[in-house]
Amino acid sequence: MVLQKFEENLIQLSVNNTWESASKEWGFTHKMESDTKDNHCLCGYKLKHQYYYYNKMTNKIICCGNGCKKHIDNHIGTIKYDNDFACDLLYILGKDRIVDYDLYEYCANNEQKVFDRMMWRIDNGIIGTAEGLDSYYEYVKKYWSDLIDVDIILINIKTKMNAIFDKEERLEKERLEKERLQKERLEKEEQSRKETLRKHFNFDDDEDEEERMLKLLYAMDKEQPKIKSSDNKLTDLKDKLDELKHLNECSDRSVNRERRIWLLEKEIERLTPSLINLADICPPKMLE
């Protein structure tokens, strides 16, 4: 009897006039609980656990309890509502009793409340990206344009979207300008280094050969700060090497001393790779 009354009342709020077809027009939106049982099921019972369903074709909302919820869920179609709609609906309706289960009538009587909710989400940065605002724009048109005047809301969304696009465009221009200045600085630095190298080396008339050698020298010149950081160590090693060689000349040679000389020479060679490479690659006249 209870379920029969629930079906009859739901059909009256639907477009179709049969239970099987009418039930498929509805989609679940949200749940509320109330200790005071301040709302009642479509079948007539007062409720603590309240489940809300919405029919976009008729702009009607129904409330039902556990038993009727299970009944409609067994026959309901595939309609799914946006999470934004469920959140907005929950906020807007609050604990108000829905008069005659008509969302259109509710919005007509509470238009400012609905309008303020939409504007709050836009103005308080809840939706902070252009993509999010574009999605919200479509959502407002789809769900609320038949219920309230959304023109001002849509204009505000577009205005904020344009502001974001302008900011993104400005940031992109700044990024490109920084890249251009960085590239320009590096090119000037490279040219300056090459000019400095030209003053210390002589080249044949072959421009290709000159450019190849300049690039080689430029690449090696950039490594000089790393080499300079080892200057003190290198100087100490050379001093020790000279001291050992002098001992060899002034006294009898020893195996241990010879081994230490060999190790020092290898370490000095390891610390001066660029100088050795330069001697291997460059023509002799470039080292004069």
C-alpha cells in the first residue's frame, strides 16, 4: 500500500504516466538527516533519513525514506547529475521544506539565495582555472537557466575567464622575453670569449678551420673555472714532484721515490686534462 502510494504520487510529478517509464526520469542528488523529522517521504511518512531525487524534465524534487529509496533504485534509469548540482542543491535547500516538491517554485521564492550561491563560488576563487570556469559556465546554463535569470552570473564567469586568459598571456610573454634575453646574453658571452681567444691564437685563412678551433677553445675555456679550483692542489703536487726529482739527482735513486714520482706525474696529468687535450688537438703554432 505504501509503495503503491509512492508510485502514484511520483507518476503525478513525472512526464510519463506509467511507473516503469516515470521512475526512469529521476536521478539521485543528495542525502540529509534530521532528528526533528522535518520533511516527509513522497508516500507520506515523516523522515529522519532523507534521500532526494530530481527530475529535470519537470523541475520537481522528491524526498523519500529507506524503503521507497530501495524501490525507486530498483527501477531508476541511468540519469546522473553533476556533483556541482548536488552541492549547490544541498546548500540552497538547506533544511527548508520543499513546497510541493517544485524546485522552480522554490527558486522563484528564493532567487537571491540561489544567485548568491552561484556568485560566491565565482568571486571567492572556488573555481580558479579557466577550464574550471568554462565547465561551470556550461553547468549553470544546463541546470539553472530554466530556474533563475543567469545572465549576470554567466557574464561574471566570462569576465573572470578573460582575466585569467589575460594573465596567462602576460606571463607567457614575460617567459618568452626572459628566454630571448637569456639567449641573447649567452650569444654575446660566447662571441666575447671567442674574440678574446682570437687575440691569443693565430689561424690559417681557412674560416671553417678557424671556427672549428674557436668552438673547441671556447668549450675548453668554459672549463677553466673548474680547473682553477684545483690550482692550489696542482701547485703543491708540482712542488713535491720537483723536490723528489731533485733528490733523485742529488742522491741515490730509490724504488719508493721512483714510484712516488710516477704517482705524482699521473695525478698532475689527471688534474690538467684540458691542457693535455689542447696540446693533442691544436696545431703547434696555436700554443706558441
